Amino acid sequence: MTLGLDSTVSLVAPSISKRLLSPSQPLKLGIMASGSGSNFEAIAQAIADEQLNAQIQVLIYNNPLAKAAIRATNRGVEAVLLNHRDYGSREAFDGEIVKTLQQYDVDWVIMAGWMRLVTPVLIDAFTDKIINIHPSLLPSFKGINAVEQALASGVKITGCTVHLVCLEVDSGPILIQAAVPVLPEDTVETLHARIQIQEHIILPQAITLAAQG
């Protein structure tokens, strides 16, 4: 298959969104975000459009200036600030996250632009029920600055990946990927913007896929 420079392609069957079976009961989601919250918005809109049978129980954010909190408030979702700077260790921080998620009766944890490494404290509390979105075609370009890494490497195609979270960074089982071409004139900003368009499409689909097991 040839990928044109102005096209994108999901690395799952094109009809997957039509074949996904919604769970009989709404999934109870806890979303974690550190920045603008565009993926939070995509999930909330998918729920509103009845493309995702879920409800957002709580948004946890660690950056006091994160715009994700404003998006949550506008959607009527409780936003809880847990500033990582207030905790003496990653484990203590994750312990408070677990406590908060449990208080809000969360089933699935969605890391939607969460810019902190997680520890076994969180992973073990929600085994195989933590989902992350990453702006590259994993296993390429793990960790921070994935878009910058792609541009620096000279690749012609990058994209985004939704995967289950394990202890090793950006290494859990892959649920869905979408490919995005790298254009000759791309900057970090333009490429990241096109990747985000695909993130907003595949993340709600991946949540349903994960719930199906």
C-alpha cells in the first residue's frame, strides 16, 4: 500500500469503528492529563456523539496551568489537581492518584497527555486497565519529544499509538496505530498538529477495543 504525502492511514481495519461492540454498561473512565486536554475533549465528544459508551468520572491533572481542567469544567466533569511537586516520591504521588481514582469509582484509566512516569503503585492497582496515547509509531521514538525525534531522524512516516501501559516506558501491548506522513516543510508544530488529529480519532476506538479484551 502506498501512502501519499497528504494522506493518513489507520493501522487497523478501516471498518473497525463499525464493528466495535459497545459494552453493555458505560465504562467508568478516569482521565489523566498535563496539558491542553485535546484528547480529553475528543473522548468527551465521542461519548456525547454516542460513539463511545462511557462516562468520565474524573479528570486528574498535575499542572496547575493545564487547560485540560477548563475543558473538564466546561463538560461538567470534576477536575482534581494533584501537583506532583507536592509529593516526596513518584510512589507517593501515584498512591494519591490511585486513592483519587478509587474514590471516583474508576474502572479504566486513560493517560491523555500525561507527562509523568508512572510506578508499580499505579500499574498494579489497575492491571491491564491503563491506556496511553503516544505521538509516534511505537516502538519507534519512545519517551519525550517523540515528534522532534521523528523530524531529526529523517523518517517519511510517523504517527501515533494507543497502547496498554506497563512499567517500561511506551512499551505495553499496542491497541491501535495511525500513520501520518512527514512533509518536507514540516515543523514540530505542524507535524504534531496533524498527529493530534489522528490521536483524537483512534483514542476513543482504542478504549472500546481494550474493554472488549
